[in-house]
Amino acid sequence: MNTFNSLMLSQPFNALIGSLLYLLTYASFLNLLKYPRNWILPSASSTFVTVMLAIITVAFVSISSIKSSVGPDFSSMLFLSGFILVLFGIIASPAIDFNPGSRRVVEFLANYGVSAGLWMLLPAVIGAYAFPEARIHGVLAAAIAVELSWYFRYRWTDKRRSYSLEKHDTLVLNAQAKGNIQTFSKLHGISELAFSADGIQWNGCNKNTPPCPFNLYTNKLGLNTAPCCREHMKDLAYYVSSCLKDMKVDHWLEGGSLLGAVRDNGNLLAWEDDVDISFLIDDKSTWSSIAKVLSDRGKKDGYYVDVFEKKGLIGISYDRPLGWPLRWERNRMRGEIRLDLVAYRRAVSFGQTVVERCTKKGALPITESGWYGLAEEIVLPTSTIRFLGNDIPCPNQPQLHLKTLYRDYQTIEYMYVSSEAAEKRRPADTN
């Protein structure tokens, strides 16, 4: 018992336990971020685990091991609770920043997602000075060590390919910059732009570099999707389609990807930030078999795969999967290139054979089961359409499919692009 008491009073031991508790809480929180990153509300179980770990961490620190009186130290409890809440808010900002201009603080933090965590260094130093307790020192040291590691790993300037901006890209950029692109670039911190006598170049990203901040560049500023991102979307589209063909799974372009293929002559929408493909599950091609093959192949071929069975969604990112303990770290970012793969099933709705999905999409009508779908003959058997230079499966009647989804699909609507940026770019798109 004396040995145990001595251990509990040991400052290094308490610092170690404090740091381990923070790291567990941090890992659990990163796992939680995979949900909003995929447009899904966090599960109750994952949320509960993260909250309980945070409570245990704060409770452990608040019970002083050096004070003579037994009981919680409310000042350290208040400080650490505030510190973790603010830091986790900073960490989460890129993953939860969806609509431009809706939450300015979140948007600001998201734009500096790689470095913003280091802003908590000063509060950590002040806290360490104000609370001379090994337990809180361990938590603060672990938190800052994680942020430093994140910053230096994702600030690494790996060799990148440069892309010359196409005419339409330049027109849109000029419209938003009011003709002064260099000043505009400095004002908004668009570090990827490089200027020379040969013109404007866009420095790309790869699986090892931080992605472009989509919400800032595309959604708020109204720029075209970066050339490297379009290239990666093409890679993802044909990689996933190839996997599904190998499995003999019926699949087709969906949503904005199909809209671009039809309305923009086989191209992506100029402001597109993901690829949409749907697939059919049945007795032969089950959800579990498809999800397992894609997860295994993605890990082998260097793609990050998230599986959400209850939502019928598989998220596949142009991003390398990492091993433990870094498995969930990329959940901190949301600007990576991704493909949303959504499951459909055959059903009978009000006497008509339909294909339906469990989540809402555009103006898809509600089926008899409470899901969302459309007549089977609109989709199956699939046809093909030209998309980014090659043929890819599409619905049997792609125009009717788009009409069901978007009504007047020929009218340009800038989904998720701020209204001000949209109006500035409209003349360039019209021409």
C-alpha cells in the first residue's frame, strides 16, 4: 500500500497518466470527426466515449496530488476544461466548416487548420505557470506536442507538380480579384498560386500534403476547383468504377458529377468538390462484401476509406491511410479530394419497381418505405457517358434522372458557393 501511495504521489507518474489520458481523448475525438467530415451526425456511442474520456481527464487533473487537503481543485478543473474545449474546437473547425459565411469564427479557424492549434501554446505556458501540478503539466505537454507534430508533418513541402491555369480558371479568378490577382492572392493567403513571366501556375497537392481549403477557395471566394483537385477526382472516379466493375456491381454517376457530365460536356462542374457514384446492392452484391473489398483494396492502393452502413455511404478519399496511432488524424481536415459512394436497393413503392436510398438527395421523392428513390427504368440497365476523357457508367436515362433530382437542371445554381462570390463569377461562366 505504501508503494502504491508513493506511486500515486509521484510527480512523473502523474504527468505520464495525464498525458496518456489526453492522448486517448484526442484519438477518440478524431474518430468522432469522421462523421461530420462525411456529412453525417456523430453516433451517440462515439460521442459518449469521447465525452467520458474528457471528463475523466479533467477529473484526474482536478484532484491534486500535492495539496494537503483532499478534494477537487476547481480552478484547475475550470482552466483545463476551457483549454480542451477551445483546442478541440480549433481542431474540429476544418471538418465541420460546411457553408461559407455561416460561422465566421469556425471558417477563420478552418482556413488556418494546419497551424491554428499552435495558437494554444501561450495559454498552455500560462497554465503551466499558474498551476504547478504535474498532472496538468502532463496534459498540456501532450496537447502541445501533438500540435507541433501535426504542424511540422503537414508543413513539409513535398515536391509538387505545377499546373497552368486554363482560360476559364483565369477568367473566374480575374472576376473575383477584380483584375488584380496578385493582391487578391496575398489578401486571402492563396499560397498555391505562383506568378512568372509565363503566366500563373497552381502548385498542386498529393496524398502526402495538406489539401487545398475548399471552403475558402471554392465556396467562399468562388474560384474554380484547383486543377490538381480535378485530376485527383478523375483518378478517384475511375479507380472506384474499376473496383466495382471487377466485382460486377451495377453503378452509375450521381448528383453533381452526372450533372457535369451531361450539362458541361463530360467535365466536372467548375466548382465541384467531390465525385458522386451510386451502386446497387442485391443478393449477390451485398453491402458487407462490397464494403470489405473496397476497404481492403483502398488500404492496399493508398486510399482512405470510411464505411457507414446505417447511412449506406462509403467515403473514399484521395489520401493515404495511416497506421495506428495516426489512423484518424486526417479527420482533422476536410478539404481532401473525395468520392461519395451511396448504396441503392430495389424495392416496390406504390405498385412501382424503384431503386431507393436511405438518405435524401436533391428532389428525390419519398418511397413507400420512407426512403428516397425513383423508377428503376430511369437507372437500370445502366448506360455509359463521357466523363473526364473516358466512358463511365451512368443512369439509363441520365437527363430524366437529373430532372428528378434537380428539376430545371440546365439552370446554373452554385451549390455551397456564397451568393456574393457566385454573382461575381456568373458572367465568366455564362460566357
